[in-house]
Amino acid sequence: MDLWMYEKELYKKNINLIGGVDEAGRGPLVGNVVAACCVLPKDFVLDGLTDSKKLSEKKREKFYDYIIKNSLAYGIGEVTPEEIDKINIYEASRKAMMIAIKQVQDKLNLEHVLTDAMPLPDLDIPHTPIIKGDAKSISIAAASVIAKVTRDREMYELDKKYPLYGYGKHKGYPTKKHIEAINKYGLIDGYRKTYGPVKEVLEMGNK
């Protein structure tokens, strides 16, 4: 599949400054949801770039550095667990995307945005939600790498502070070992209290 397909269609209409947007961290029990917006030059080349979840961690890190260095602009938006609990993860993901897009708009005049499936009704420029966009659009794929690496690095920092929880391995997702850890050691700050496994620990503590 041509990862430039959506971008090329826009280039034909003389729309050249295109932001790809994706998020990372909807499923984890702990930490921020992170979104990125990335604008690539027309001559950008990075063999093997695709949906960040399909890349090895080593390759993601390498691609991240290359994308950051060679993009025309990028932005990173984050929404905290406290706000996720207030507005739900879907709306929090949308808000993180809007923050990332605003950062890019402050740097250049974005003409169109491609998102990974997410409609953005409050966005004041044209945008196209693409189902599985991180595997279909080069711009969204680049954004997915930025978002994923940014969030993973935050989990590694958390792992340094709380090594018993295994954040460096499971990245906050509800694995068996993660559930065992929070049942054994309790909850640190930064957990999403509306998420099922976290609610169960809180309920046990209140009994």
C-alpha cells in the first residue's frame, strides 16, 4: 500500500501542509494519554515506517529521532489521568490531539489534518478521519511513533521511581503481572480510577 496515498490526493489540490495525528495510551491503567501531530516534507523517506505498534521498540526509537529531526513541525499533547477520569478516555484522546495540533498551528499554517479514526468537530481546519490510519498514511504513522515513544519514555521514568510495579515492561497496560502488583503494593498517584482493575483495588481498600 502507498502510505502517501492520502497526502498525494491533497497535494493535487494544492494542499501542502498536512498534519498527521495519532494517540498512544488509551488502554493503560496509569499515566497520561499522549497524542502527536506531525507535518512531513514531500521528500520525506523512511523505509519501514508504519503503525508504531507493529515496530520493534528499538526501531521506534530510531525512527522517532529521524522523524523529529526531519519533520517540518510536530506537536505533543497530553491529558492527565485525573482528566481522563472526568471526561472519559475517548474525549481525553480527542483533547490531547487538539493540543498537539494547536502546537503545530502555532508554528505553521496547517491546511489539513489526517487523524487515526478520530473525528475532531472543534477543529477549525478541514480534517479526514481514516480508519487504521496509522497503517495507511505516512503522516499518521509518523505521529504514532512520536506519541508511542513519548509515552513509553514516561513509563520508563515511572519504572525508575517504582521498580516493583514493572512499568518498564508492561507500559501501564493491564497485564497479569501489573494487576498482581497493584493488588500487592497498592496504587501510586497517576492511576485512572474509572478503569475496572483500578476500581477493584480501590473497592478492596474501602472494605
